Amino acid sequence: MLRLEKRPTPSKFWLYATPPVAVVLTMIAGGILFALMGTNPFEVIRTIFWDPLFGEFAFYLRGQLLVKAGPLILIAIGLALGFRAGIWNIGAEGQYIIGAIFGAAVGLAVFPTESRWIFPVMIVAGAFGGWVWAMIPAILKTRFNTNEILVSLMLVYVAETILAKASTGFLKNPEGMGFPGSRNFSSYPAAQNAFLYEPLGLHWGGVAALVTAVLAYILLTRHQAGFQIRLAGQAPRAARFHGVSPARLVVLCMGLSGALAGLAGMFEVTGPAGQISIDFNTGYGFTAIIVAFLGRLNPLGIVLAGFILALTYVGGEMASTSLGLPDAAIQVFQGMLLFFLLAVDVLTNYRFRLAVGAH
Amino acid sequence: MDFFGGINPVILIATLMASAVPILLAALGEAVVERSGVLNLGVEGMMIIGALGGFVVAVETGSPVIGFFGGAVAGALLSLIFATLTQVFLANQVATGLALTLFGLGVSSLGGQGYNGIKPPATGQLLPDALADLPVVGPILFGHDWVVYFSIAMTAVLWWVLKSTRVGLIIRAVGESHEAAHALGYKVNRIRLMCIAFGGAMAGMGGAYISLARVPQWVDGITAGAGWIALAIVVFASWKPWRVLIGAYLFGGITVLQLNLQVAGSGIPVEYLSMAPYLITILVLVIMSAGRKANGAPAALGQNFHASR
Amino acid sequence: MKRRNLLAGAVTGLLLASGASFAQGMDKVKACFVYVGPIGDGGWTYQHHQGALAVQEAFGDKVEIQYQENVPEGADAERVLTQMALGGCNIIFTTSFGFMDATNAVAAKFPDVKFEHATGYKREHPNVSTYNARFYEGRAVQGHIAGRMTKTNKIGYIASFPIPEVIMGINSYFLHARKVNPDVELSIVWAFTWFDPAKEADAAKALIDQGVDVIASHTDSTAPLAEAAKTEGRVIGFGQASDMAIPEYMPTPRVSSIIDNWAPYYVKRVGQLLDGTYAQTDSWEGIAAGEVEIGTITEAVPAEVKAEAEAMRDAIAAGTYHPFTGPINKQDGSPWLAEGAIAPDSDLLGMNFYVEGIVGDIPQ
């Protein structure tokens, strides 16, 4: 019988080899699924993984990868800091929504200004909005020891109601014929998060995501706060002896992840999404949790994971449109990819040994 | 008996008992899973697979009772993917659970093609009308289908099992300290695997209640987030079965009440009413957790175990 | 507008290569559909997909159909639309209000592709048309049935979001119920969702528990009907978006339905593209054009009421009756339409007030 044995040190080889192995396994399992559904599995796999990068329309789709990955990375990095410290913010979706509303509200309040200061102010407002929304579970946690998982999750639903109210009420486009939704930022240049370089899909949100990844990496490896975060997660008792204040850490981690989620929302609403609308949020806050873990809670890993997930979204859409696959098949395929990525990860820290006898 | 115009509290209570069943069943299952130290965030995925599985089995066999077991089996099967990944491959539980939801939603949508627009066999009232028509106690105590009673019975059974039996002791031991449990000779991962399958079965039944009794229909995405509420209620209840029941009824009650207040024309702005279930849940949680040192979470919650010896 | 130019430059080559001229008609059309939900939703998206299938049926080999389900609004919609346009779609139907800005943005980059946006009002480019259906005509017929059928004089409406489309439906439903039954009262439940079967069932239950015996819904699932079915004929309701003619729900609780029938419009527009008569439009058709259908009125409705309802349907179809004909006052009593005046479309499209007699406030 096979049994697992812990490696003395994590395997460098498998650290880098697991993602490609998982992708290959997914292609095989997914291929079988697609074949069962009566499509040509090779064509589907090529459409998902190859076409967005090198296919006929790659000139457009390559840019879309960053558009899709940007918010995921930005949110996931914030979450990863908390997860490392054992602080479970799973309400990033709500912080994303509130950040978007704050950012958009500031911009729309002074419509139609041409001041170039408005966009930076909106950025601050967006981050502030996310921070405020994350502070609710943080303060309830530190003051009343209330579980942050539950509170942050519940606040997602509250945020969604506020979003509906914003799009049908206080942020509704006065020239929108009574329809829900705010003004579109694409016709409000001073406040718009336009593409800086379209072929790469680069807007300020993408810049923020990549810069944040580097900063977070430095924070975690070089900075005292990063050390405290890691220590609190790995050895909470030892952390306390080292003078790490759990309350301060909760406020710091929740605040950071909230602010980053709020930023992501703000960049999305003023850029790719363009406006506040009832269905503005599309689950980035939840998907980012997966991205954070796929990236092994490491900022650079998260960047990679964000792009892999974005690829399956963009490529999956292509496969769905052009090959007539149901959208659900793509969801199943994404689920498989995540399963395999998570499963083969075991090889980094463990190896399989043929067990002789009972033990 | 009426207040706020047309709202009848007896009917309100009877209604909330039925509408809380899906989240109650799923949350009870998840409470056991978490007591054993495993955090499975895939409740939504298991519920919707159960909703489909239950619906298909009920329609094909013509028996809603067999349907509920079909839902339980479907939920348990899906949960075994989670169990394999986390207990054998030691994958991260949070990420695996979220992936499970994604996978479950996709599979249910694929598998449900061809089952739209069918009415499943009805799950009716269990007890005779003579009892159900009694004033006040009739609708509340006797007017329900069997699953409502089952969900309350399960609450009692799980409370007893976790508190007073050897099985419960082992589950709690595994959840509090897997190292110690292992040292005592318990197979930590095997016990957890069984708890996960049980949780899957309960979530599956909860889902089946939506598609067989509460809606009753099969449509894509029918659970519409009930699994997330179930997860929240487990934490809310500090992992205690009776509190799970209170939490589910409270949440179900506020949801039903806010809709009733709208119908009755209470004049309270609708958007505040629709936020109410979530805000009140937070408020109650704060009150309950204030002043207590620990929140009662199983100490090993979310951590994987690997026997090094 | 920098970003548009860049992309336009990149794709011009592709478009020149295809170079078809629409004025002369086309031999083959690739018609593409963007859906907001899954085609298995049994309501809104399902009906649009039926329309797409009707196009295939009508033109056979001369059309190719492509579609994408579950498309979120905003950036994702823009990408799907761009992919479709790049992929050779000649005409793209975007079937949800939330796709409005994305449709116009992508249309700017692909002047030779025709875009058709459902339920919106923006036509910023000559290749963008809009289309919608006068659902309120169907609501008038439902209101009439509701007013005549209710025994408790309490009728209900499960509403989704406070937008003109929904408010128009509520007003039309109420006006026509009141017209035949001055004692009727309307209870409105805002579900704040388009689709959540369990919540819709709860909303229906709340209405029923408080004595409502006729329920209309503006959410997409069959859950309210299923809830009404549990009352053994005491409560009736209507199919919404699709016919919802589930045998077990007939003759009651489903006594009739409003069917969104997009097939005539889709077939017409693709046909025009094929024969070269296509032009930009703003289409808002109703019962007359077959876009809004009244599903079979079952025998649970007395013959007399059924005849009245059908007469109203036919009068609307013939153009002799408009559901919003004065005198109609607003909720606060101020006059909206004078005696005999017909509501201008612009008033309807931006409707943000209840008519006189409805109790409660529109959520703001």
C-alpha cells in the first residue's frame, strides 16, 4: 500500500512542477468530460489554453487576461496576509462592493469635473470604503471576540443590498431615463480608469495589483510586521511571547485586505465595469480566496494563480461561444483544475512510499 | 392574534419551521464536520447536488422519500471528493471547499438538463388534518411534512451523540487535538472522512428539501446561496446542535417576517427589511460572543493531520 | 476614446478581409446571442434561447447560431461581445438591460456588425438597435383576471427591483384589477432578486398567509406557482416570462401566463439581414406583433371572465385599447393622464411612480 511520508524539506522540484502536472491531469480528465459531451476534446483544450495566448484573436485576449486577473490578484494578496496570520476574512466581496460605491460616489459627486486630482481622491475613497467595511468584523472581533468569518460573510449580503439601493437610488444616473445604474465612467474622462496600454490590458488596477504583489512580498520576507504575521499564523503562542498583539494584527490584516478589496472594486467600477449597477459584483471576492490558496499564500504565487484562473475564464468563454459547450461544463472543468492543483500540491511537502506491513 | 394588520404569528412560526429546514439540515451536518476539525466550505455545492439528486430520484422512482435519500447519497458522494483531497492529499480545506462549490454548481447544471418544468411527487403533511387543524398548536406542532420532524429529531440525536456517546467523544477529541487522538490510537483521517460524508449527506438532504418540498421544482442555481447561510449559522451556533436549530429558525424567521411585513404594508423601508436577517444575525452573534474568552471553535478546525508515525 | 481606436486599428484588417456589404443582403448570417442566465432557467433566458432556436428553424443552413450563457455585466460582457464580433458574428443580440453600455462600446469598434440590445434605450451608433416588449399589455389582462377572480379582494405582486419595467407592470396590473373590482387591494413584495426560487416561494407564502388569493410575479422562477399549488385551488397565479404550462399546475393555480416571445423579432431581424432590408430600429412591440403572448386561459377561469380577458387582449392587439388610458392619477392624487389621454411611451419608459390607489412606497 502507498503511504505518505513527510519530506524533511519541501521539494524544490515539485514546488515548480506541480502546477504543470495539475494542468496536464486536468486536460486529461477534462478531455474525457468533453468527449463524453460529444465535442472534440483536443479542440476544446486548445481553445481554452492556447487560443487566448497564441490564437487568432490573442492580440485582444491576452490583454483581457490582466483585466480579469488584476482584481483577483489585488484582493487575493490582501486575503493571503490575513490567512497567514489565521485571520479569516471571507467577505472580500462585500468590501469590494463598498469600495466601488465609495470611489464612484466621490467621483460622481463632483461630476463633471475636469480636475486631475479627482481620480487620486477616488482611489483613496475606494480603499477607505473597503477598509471601513472590513473594520466592522475587525472591531467586533477585537472588542467582542465575534467570529470574523461569519460577520464578514453576512456583510456581503448587506453590501449587495446597499449596491441595489445605490443603483436604483442615490447613485442612479439622472440622465438614465429612470433605469437603474449610475453614470458610465467611460464618458467622464477625469474620473475614468482608462487603459494605459490596451494590448496588455493594463489599467491602474493592474498596476496596483503588480506593485502590491511586490510590496507584499517584501513585507512578508523583510519586514517586522510580515514576520509577526507569519509567526501569528504558525505559532500563536510564540507570537504572543514576542509581543505580537493579536488585536493589532487583526486590525492590520483585516484593514489591509479590506482596503485592497475596496481598491479593486474602485478600479473595476471606474474602468472595465464602467458603472455601478445592481449586478456589478461578479464574485471576484470569493474567487480571490481560491486564488490566494492556489498561490500558496505567497504574493508571487498569487500573481501566477491569478493568471491561470483568468486563462480558464477567458478561454472557457471562447470554448463556450465558439464550440457550443454549456457554461456549466466550463465550471466543472475549472473545478477539476482546482482539485488537481490542490491535490498534487501534496508532493511538495510529502512523498509517496510503498509501505511494507502495517506500519 | 394578529399584529401589523394581517400577520398571524401562528402561521408565521409554522412557515419559518418549514423554510428553515434546508439550512438547518445542512448546518447540522456541517457542525459535525467542523466538530471533527474539518472546515468544508463546499456546503452550497453539496446542497445543490443534493437538490438535483433528490429531484431526479424522486421523479424517476415516484417516491419523494426515496428522493430524499437520493439527495443524501448525492451530497455524500460529492463530499467524498473533498474528503479525498483534504484527508488523503492533505489539500487546503478552505480552497478545496470553495472549489467543491464551483464544481457542484457546474455538475448540477449539466446533470439537470431535461429536468426543467417537471413537478416532483408531493411531500405532504405527515399527520391527519384532525390534529393539524387544532387552533394554535395544530399548525405549529402537527401541520408539517415528515422532513420538518426529521430535522428536529436530528438536532436532538446529534446533540445526544456529540454530548453523551463514545462516538461523539471521539469526534470531539479528533477536532480538539488530532495529535492526542492519534496517540490514543484513533484513525484521525478515517474518522474525519466519515464525518465529511455525513455532512455531505445532510447538506444533500437539505438541498433536496428545496427542490422537492419548498419550491418544488428543478431549476439551475436553485439553492441560491442557502449553503453560505448554513455555514454562517454553524459558527453562530458555536457548533452546538440546539443552537444550530435556534440560529436556523431565527434566520428563517426574520426572512419570513420581513416578507410578511412588506405584504402587511408596515411602512418600514424595504431595503432595510431585506438587510434585516443579516444585520440581526450579526447583532445576536455579538451579544452572544461578548464577554466570552473563546468562541468555542474546535481547536484543530481547518488543520490537516498527517500521522508521522 | 483612445482604447477604442487602438483596437479598431488592430481589427480593421480583419473586417476589410470579410468585407461583406449589408445593403445587398447576405448568403449566410451568423447570429449570436448573449444571455445573462443559464438557458435552463425556465424563464427569461430560456425564452430568448427559444427565439434563437426559432431563427435556426426558420432559416436552416442560411444561419449559424452561437450563444454564451451566464455572462456577467460590465467587463465580461464587453469581452464576450468582442470575441463574438471578432469571431465573425454578423448580428449580436444582447438580451439583458445590464449589457447596454457594453453593447454600445463594442459596437463602436465593429461598425459592420449589427448589435441588438434588449430593454435598453442607448443607440449611440448606427449599428445599434434596441428592442423591447410591451409586457404591461399582458399585465393588463392579468389584472383584469385578478380583479374578477379574487374572493378576498387582496391581490399580490412579487416584484424584483424598482425599475420602470417592473413599476409599469405593477401599475397596469393594479389599474385593471381596480377597474373591475373597486374593492381590490394590492400587496407588493420586493424580493430584490430576479431569481431565487426559495425566496420567491417564501414571498408567495407570505402573500398567501395574509389572505392574498391571486399572485402575479415579476421574478423568473415557477416557485410562486408551486407555492400556490399547495393551497388546493384557493390561490391562483400566472406564468411569467415563459408559459409555465406544467400539467400539474393546470387548470389551477396557473390560470394564464405572459409569454415573452422573442421569436418573431429575431426571425424578422435576421431575415432582414439576409435579404438586405435591415435598418436601425427602436422596436417596442406587444401583443399585436406577437412578442407578448397571453398563455392559454384555463377552465378555472369562468367563461365570462375568460371572454372579457380575451376581448381585452384582442382590443390591445387591434390597437383600439391602450392599457394606460386616462383618466389616471398618480399615487399622491395629482393628475397624470387626462380623460381619454394615452400615456406617451417616454412616460412609461421612465415610470417611477405608483398610480392612485396603490399603498406603500417604491424603494428608493
